[in-house]
Amino acid sequence: MSYRQYWKTPAYIELETYRMRGFIKDRPSVLWFDLSLMDFCASWKGKLVIKWPPPERAWCRRAHKNIFPVHAILEDSAFDAVMPPWDEINLSWDELRIIPNKWRLTLSQWRGIYYIFDHVGKKGYIGSAYGNENMLGRWLNYAESGHGGNKLLRQRDPKNFHFTILQRVSPDMDAADVIRLEGTWKKRLHTHQPLGLNEN
């Protein structure tokens, strides 16, 4: 690519804001590598930490001329975001389908009331989590099916859903008490149809 093409590329325009200078104008062109992500060792993504031997700091190296000792293999991906406080969780359906491993244990311990909002239809659904794996188990069901078995949610595109937690309760709270709380939230937020997406 030419100097002009180089500085029209969005990635390089963004890097320039971090003071990257690119290649000198006297040089006629540089090579653009069209890289594609491979499945090779995909399970190690964000987990494998290697040492980068001297002398170069280039992003690419000739494997047959270098030795890259394994420094660590992390239990969880370093790319996983830190879990926010429960009352700040706001996940899209796509995000729900890739819940980081670091979050799963915590979500499996939480019972409570959750809210699904269809940001296109502008209607909400309230549910409760108290069964197997609590909030995690319930949300994984939505991640897989998109509707969790709910008739009114089946008629909608789950890509428009956002998942939040309205109330967290004691992990040993009786299921009947959790369901009663769920009912109070439905009344307070008016999620019974036709205003909302709860049938009962």
C-alpha cells in the first residue's frame, strides 16, 4: 500500500492518535498482510503466556530461528472483563452467550429477580432465578434458546434483549419467597401483557 493509502486506513488513523508515526514518506510502499484468525490452539486464547526472546521487538518472528519458552498457562483468559457489581450488569443476548468463566461461579450462587428488556419492542419481562445454578442456569437457558421457554419472548428477536438484575436475595431463600418477590416486581414495573411480556 502507498503512503496515501496507509494514512486512509482506519486502524492507522487511530494508532496515529497514540503517536504512531508509520513509515517514512521517502519509502514508496509497505506490505499489507490480510491476516485471518485460526482455530489452532483456540482453547489457549488469552491463557498462554510466552516469553519473547531478544533482540527484536517485532510483532512477527521466524519460529525456526527462535525459542519461545512457556511462561504460564492461565486458568482463565486474561481477556475476560472484570465482573461489575450485580446492579451494574447489563448484558446483550450476544454477551450472555459468552459469559466469562470468571463470572460463572458467582452467578451460579446468586438467586434473585432479573429483567429482560426488548429495546426494539420497548417492553420488558421479569423472571426469577432460584433453581439449578440459580442466575447462571437461568441465563444460560436464555443464551441457548433465546426465549427460555416463554411464549411472548419466542415471538421476538433475542438479539434485541438486554439482561439485568433487579434484586439479589439470600442463596438459601425458599423458592416460594423468590416467586412472591418476582410477582411484586411485575406489578411495580407493569410487565404483565399487554404493557409487558409477562403472561402471568
